[in-house]
Amino acid sequence: MSEITPLVLGGVPIAAYCGPIRQRYEPFGGSSELRMADGTGFKQTHWRKTRIVCSGSGPLDPGLEQLDYSRPLELWCVKPLGMSGAALAFELPPASKRRPDVAPWAWAQVGDGWVDTPLSMVGDIATVVAVLGASSYRVSWLPRFEVLTDGVISDFDESRGLYDWSLEARER
């Protein structure tokens, strides 16, 4: 993955002139930590979703005023998600949860470093090519989410001629 892949919201790519994008994933909702009389803790989870926070700074803001924020939107992310382990096969999230424009990729850990290794996809199973001396493997992909968001928050600093913007979205 050497080329810049744009963040996309509602089918509209956020161009590179909006600045380098910073992105974060946070789990939210649906769980409580409960304590017994002796202090032992238990976690009760009913559901779990992801909050996605994106931001950037550049000469233009993202220009997403035309989107209908009263409806769910699809968000194509730029921060990879990944799985690691000693096995050669990994079950990835369904294709509907991965960006269709960027194929998953893999690395093998050899000593203290990581090297690219090919992978093949059959359905949602990613199988990496074994690398001599590898102790573990990592498969990564760029996710896509159906999200609810109120839209972009944007500031303009006239003295610098830059927009600072952010977007918070919650998985539907």
C-alpha cells in the first residue's frame, strides 16, 4: 500500500488537499462492568459498535455539505484493521465490511522485522504464502462502515490559510 487512498463518505472522496488524514477507531456502547460483593468483576455485553473519528488540516475543507446526514452513509476508511497469528489462514470480515477498491495485504514477521508476503482470497478467507523463518503473520484490510454522523466540523484559520476539520461517525 504505497499510494494514498482517500477517505470516502457517502460516495464522495475527501481529496488530498484537505490535508493528511488522521483516523481513530473506538469501541462504544452495549456493555457494563458489574462487580460482585467480593469485588470480582464481570463484563456483560449486549452489543458492540465502532466510533470512527477522522480529522485533517489543509487549504480546503472536505466539502461534504451536499450529503444527507439524516440517513446512514457509507464510510470507506483509510486506517487499516488487521489480524495476527501463526496460522496461514485468516477469516476476514465479510466483503461488505471491506473496501472494494483496496485488496487485503499480508506481512510475515521474520526476526525483528516484517516482510511483504502474497495472499490469496477465497470468499472471506485470506491465505498467506508461508515465508521461511517467519514466526507470525499479519493480514490487514481497509474497512468500510455504514455510519450515522452529523457531518464535518470545520474551522478556518485566516492567518495560516488552513482549514482544520473533523468528523465523528458511529457504526449503524
